[in-house]
Amino acid sequence: MKQRPRIYYSETQRALMWDRWRKGDTIHQIAKLFDRGHSSIQRILSENGGIQPPQRHRAPQALTLAEREEISRSLVSGLSIRSIAARLGRAPSTISRELQRNGGSQGYRASQADAFAWERARRPKVCKLVQNQTLARVIAAKLNLQWSPEQIAGWLRHAYAVNKDYLVSHETIYRSLYIQARGALKKELLEHLRRSRTMRRSRHHTLKTEGRTNIRDAVSISERPATAEDRAIPGHWEGDLLYGNATSQIATLVERQSRFVMLVKVASKDSEAVVDALIRHANKLPRELYKSLTWDRGSEMADHNRFTVATDIEVYFCDPQHPWQRGSNENTNGLLRQYFPKGTDLSAYSQARLDAIARRLNERPRKTLDFDTPAERFNQIVASTG
């Protein structure tokens, strides 16, 4: 079979590539646009860890090609450096440096000088984390605790408010992780991100939706009290099952106002076992802190009426194929994948160990809480109801 010639993508084609990647297309979908194999697209995207490099542009103060051509013509006419500078409205030192870099008065060529200047501009700016190794070590320590780059950046703004040398954006942290040429953070730290992939994906990347069953006597989320919807009153929870391997799962519960997480060990995914575990858990909390529970339409909550009778807690269900309606729980389940990767045997985890993992998650600062921790917010709620 004759091998296809290697393709060299133009700047316009690369821009299209990055635009589709940013919008959430897969590498295979992008490759179809160019009638090429996915490996050629993978090579380009992976060079920068899935992060589009900034568009190149000339600095406003840089000499233009037209100015360089004027320098060349003036040199042929025998004008001095000061005369050329006056004609262009530039400092004499600017013209002098331009000539020194590009062959002097005798060897100066405008087009060649412009090309050299554009090539020299490729030199990347030194990353802040390379310059400040102490900051890099602080960030690495927090990544080892499974803090997200956004949580780290927010915490730094609080902890080092008076020291600008320690302020860094979450985007800089991501770039330092995914673009290894920067040499600021070790690639191994990628394992501690919520999703330990080798390239950064767009937030618009397609999400899976599960087919869910019809729940008998289900009360729609549209009937949930307004105080639960706007998070004005604490005590409204969201829940779901988080699956490990095919035969193990745990129940995850998130309080909507504080984002406080609780994990519940369940014996199996059948409704009787799940509801029994949720009833035992509900009895551990004061009634003021557990007013309602919002769940997806999974068959594990088919016995929801028994839960309500035993606990006096109303259960509301999301609309079919609308799991985002319990967004706090969906987001939390994503965070928990750092601790429970898919395929993990969750039956091996004791309730005490689950509590320890929930505690660790609750002690991480959250952007939505102005970088307070869920534990701090939940303890405030407990104190106010005590």
C-alpha cells in the first residue's frame, strides 16, 4: 500500500484545528475535516498539552517591515544613523541595534532583518513558576493533596494577598502541567488532577448521558421548594450512586448550600439496600439539616416512598436525562474520581475510610464558596441551628 505524503498544515488549518478542539470536537472528528488519520492531529495538539498556543503578534514598539525597507534605502543613499532615526521618528540607538543585529551598514537587507526579528520573537517568556521555585513547591504540595489549580490559585490570593510574587492564575498552573517544555511542574503531578488525562480537554467536550428508568410516584424537581432551588435555606441535599467496578458502588450526598459531602457505604445497587443505607444515614443528622433529597431517575431509588415514610424527608427527582439539575452532586462525583477511579472495588472501603475521604474533600477550598471550605460553611450552619 502506497504511503500518503506527509501533510504540512498551514496557520489557517491549525487555527481551525484549535477552534474545533476548543468547541469540544474529538481528535477523530477534527481529522475527518482534513481527510487524515487522527495521529497527525494528535501530534500537533499534544505538543502543547491540548492548550492552544497564544497567537503570535508583533510588539507595538517593534520596527515594521516598511520601516526596515526605509532603513535599507537610506543606507544606500548614504544617510547617517541619526538622520535615519529622525526620518522614522525613532531613537538613534534603535537604528544602531537594528544594524548591529543584521549585518551592519554594508550587509543590511530589510526582508532578511524582518524575518530574523520574527524568528527571535519565538523565544518564550520565562514562566513565573520557573522563576519562583518556592511557589512551584507550594503548588506541587497542594496538587499532591488533590487540590485543583483553580482552588490553589484562589487559596493563594487569600494566603498571600500582600505578596504579588505568590499570586498566579489557575491557567498558568494548567499550562505548566500540560506544557512540559516549561519545566516548572513535574508531569507526574497530572495524576492528581480530577481527570488525569495527558491533554487538557475543552469544557464543551461531550458528556455521557445514561438511560434511566421511570420511577413510580416520582415527585418532579419542579415541585421542590423555592428555598431549595436558590440555596437560601440549608438542609437540601443532592444524591446519586458512584460506581466503582460492575458490582460495587457508594452513595454520594451533597448539601446544596455549603457543598458539604457525605459518603454512604451501600451493600448493593438494588433499591432495598440503597434505601436502607440512606435511612440509617439520615437518622444521624438533625431534622433541621436534612429537609429534602434530590436524586436522578435511577432504579436504586424505586423504593423512595419507604425512605420518605421512615425519615419524613421528601425525595424529588430530576427530569429524564437531566442529571445536571443536581449539578452540585455531579460536580462532586467528578472530584471523587480522583479517589475512586473507574473500576475500583468500592466494597473494600469501610465507612470509616469513606468518612476520611469525604473529610479530605470537605477541607478543600471551593471557588463557588469564595474559597471557603465546605467544612467551614457546614460548621457555621450547625452552629446556627444548635
